[in-house]
Amino acid sequence: MAGEPSAESLLARAELAWAGGDGPAAIALFGRADAAAEAGGDLSGRVRAVLGQARGQRYNLTPGSLPVRLHAVYDLVDDPFPRGRLAAALARCWAYANEPRRARPFAIEALHLATQADDPALLADALDAALVTHWGPDDLALRRDWAARLADAAAHLADPDARLQAQLWTLTVAWEVLDLPAIHRAMGAIELLADESRRAEFFAASRRLPIELLRGRGELAQQLIQRAAAASEAAVIPDGWAVQQSMAGYAAFFTGDADGCAAMAPVYESHAVEFGVSAIRAEAAVIWLGTGRLDEVAEMIGPFTADVLARVPRDSDWLLTVQCVLEGALAVGDEAVVEAALALLAPYGGRSVVNAGAVMWHGMTDDTLARAYALLGDREAAERHRVAARATYQRIGAAWWRDRLDRSLPAPGASAGPGPVAGPVTVHLHQQPGGLWLVGREGATFVLPRMRGLAHLHVLLGQADRDVEALTLVGGAVEQADLEVLDDESRRLLRARLVRLDAELADGDRPELADERDAIASYLARGTGLGGRHRVTGSSAERARVAVRKAIVAALARIGETDPWLARHLHDRVHTGLVCRYDTDPDHPVRWILRQRSGATA
């Protein structure tokens, strides 16, 4: 068309509109730029235009023609850098549309291309896409690894949005494992980024809310909502309105504001019904619960039959959806829905439930599991999960959650908590789905990421009071002949010299001889192991000894952050070396749970 601006001009105008906070105008201009670039055979312009359009996609909604436009350009590009960016955009596009199966191949390709290109900006983009597409309940261990890599990749990037995205992932994963120091560090980093970016200001305000609600400081909610709204007006936040509604709804729920819940619950319900979003429908049940309208709660959870729950995509909203459905079903006493949700949630005991992007915290799975087992009559399982949930709430200062649990499921006897250890004690140390480890005393378990040291401890505990070679623990290694630190001749000569030095030093104080004696004695000690055995170096066995020791020390340090007693017990009873061993303590017996169990079955 005559007089139509060039693609380059339209792209420049689109970026200005985006920077000025006018998202709709920016997206329209990116679309026109794509058409102009296609007409002019400008492939580079098309790449920039469709990537610009992808920025405006909203979460949990169908993507329309966006994946078609992205894929059309993706098919034309061979250069690793733009192809990697397009693959990452396609991955996010399908993930935001709740299609993780379609999304994952693009994310993996983006990560492969970024690794080949050795470009930090592309790597950060690809890692973000990989995280978005691996957001299911069984992917947490992988998310921890990738979030750490993303933080490293983005640390020195000039783009504040890339650094913001890295910190948001750090925050989200920290919430998922309830690492409070990491939550506060990431939150502080996001608030510092707010000085550079209005977009970061929005996330600083919105992600501060669940922290303050956890602390019981609900009076700050309105201030944070206003801050988020102001930032959203100045920057393009595709899901800004939805996040603000979520903030308002949960602020009302956690502060006991029934009128506020009554105002927000229909908003949740309308959005869930109009767009067919299961997670928001489940959340609507919780907000309706805050109004006391159990009839509305029943209506929201009614469609979640066992078949429907089984088909919920195992993505970012899976744990959230099942947790909220179970909350609603427990409130109205719908045993069929409780039983269906319990069957799905039971393997994920000890998990922290957080909304996508750390918008809101939804407590522990042990909380809802305890009440579900109680409703269905399994008192032993109910008490086990109740004690575990309460201990976690007590540890992190989640008073609202603890008090609600105490009201809904009172303790049958003394107050919960591990307390001092006396007599037999039951301790968990086993893997959960997705590679995470459940660790700790019964009633005070916690989740740790996959660590080699935990795997080594698991083997030793399973073979208590028996020797296990370090080489066996690491799974074997390339065989290499043992190389002694000292050969027999060197050892004989050095010991003879020690005898002469001792005789000379007995006749008087001679500092130079004392120094030589100490040096030789130290050297001999380094070449001699326990029981006078010759120490070797460079061998597979020696490398295994060092690796096992380091791994177990690291695991004990992590355990000690939450349960010092358990760390001390293992430190005292686990012995490492070329041969490793866990010695039981007959005076203080421990019953180890070394595999996943459900219900009342060990």
C-alpha cells in the first residue's frame, strides 16, 4: 500500500509505545511491522516483529494466531541466535496456553542453541522458556538447577527485564521449597530493580503481598495493591489486571474481609467460566469460601469429577488447582471430590503450594491432606500430616495457617512439634516424585533438593551397621592403579630420620631441628591412613573417598539448617573413608522411613 511506513519505522514506533506503557498500540504496530517486513522480504524485521507481539501474550488464555505467526518465521530462520529466540517464544506461547506437551520441544531446542552460541542473553531467554515449560509438580528439582543457571546467566546483563525474570524465578522456587532467606534475598533484589524499571516496580509490589500476609501484616495489602496498579499503568504488564484482582481477593480472604471476598469472588468466577480456566475456577471456590457462601463453593468445585481432575494439565497450576479444589470440597463435605483430589495429592506430601510466578502462597499439601484423611476416617494418616503441616507453619511463622489448622483439626493430645528427642524416633529420608527428598523427623519433615550426599546417606541407612565401599556409593569409576603417597623406601628413610632427630632434640632445645621434625612427621601423616594403612592418591578408590565425604558433609550442612538434632545424629553415626558405614545407636534407636508411603501404610 502506497505511503505505508517501513517495517523499521513501525518497529521503532512499537518500541516507543511499549516503553510508554501503551501495550495495545505496541502490539498493533508490531503486527503492522510484521506485514511490512514480509512484503519487503525483510526476515530480520519479521523476527523482531513477531517477538514483539509475543511479549503481549496473557497467561492462561488461548494464544490465537500468535503461534502460527511465530512458527512461520521460525521455519524460515537458520541462524542460531534468532532461531533460539523464536524457539523460546514458541515455548512460552504454548506454556502460557496450558499446553506443556507442545511447549517443551521448543524450549529444549532453545536451550541447545543457546548453549552452542555461548551468548548470555540468549541463554537467559532459553532458560526462562525451559523453566516455564517444566513447571509441573514433578519438575521442581530441575527448576532449582535451571533457576540457579538463569541467575548466573543474567547477573551481568544490562537489560533489567532479564535480571528481573531471573529474580522472579529465584523467588518462585524459594517459595516452592520454603527457603525463607532466599525468598527475602530475591525480594530485596526485585525491589532494587524497581529503581531501574516500572515493570520491576509492579512485581516488587505484587510479590511483596504474600510475604506480608505470611507475616500477618494484612494492613499493608491496600498500599501494595495501589503500588501495583500505579506501576501497571506506567508499564506494559499483560497480566497486570488479573494479578491485581488476585491481590485484592486474597488480601480480603486472609484478613477475614467477607465483603471484600463477596466483591471479588464473582470476578474470579466470571473470568474462569468465560475463558475456561480450571485454576481460576478452583481459586474462585476459595474466595467464595471467604464469604461463607458454601452453595457457591459447591457450584465451583462441582465440575471437578475424578475424570476432570485427572485431565488437569500437570503444569504450573496443577498443585494449585488440586489444592484449591480440595479446600472447597472439604468445606462442603463432598466426599467424592475429596477422595479424587486426595488420590492425586497424596504423593506430594510436604510440598509448598504457590501460585504461578509467586503471586500467592497456598499453604502446605500436608494441611489439606490431613483434613482429607480425617474426613475419610483415616485418623493415623490425618494425624501424621497434621503434625507435619503444623510444624512447618510454626517454623516459618505462618500463624494464620497454623491457627486455622488448629481450629479445623485439633490435636488429639499434646501440642505438635518434634520437641526434645527421647526414646524411639521416626525419621524420613527418601525421594519424592520429581527427585526431591523428604527429610526429617515425623511431624517435622522438610523438602531438600536432589543432592548426592542424600543418596549416599540413603544407601548407608539402608545397610546399617555394615561396611559399604565409597567406590560402591559413587557407582564405580574408571579403574586406575593405586599410587601410594609414600613408597616403602621413602617411608623407611623418613622414619629413620625422625628417630635421629628425636635423639638430638632430647639433648637440648634446637628450633631448626624441631621444625624439620614437625615437617617430616606431618608429611608421614599425610601418607598414612587409619590403622597405619598406606594412603593412596590418584586411584578410583581415593577419588571416591573424597567425593563421598564432600557430598555427605554438604548434605549434613543442609539438614542442619532445619533440624540440628538430625544433622548431629548423622554426623556422629556416619563414618566415611575408603569404607563407609552408618552405626546404629542402641541407646537412642531411630526408625528410618526410606521409601515413599501413602495413607497409613509404611
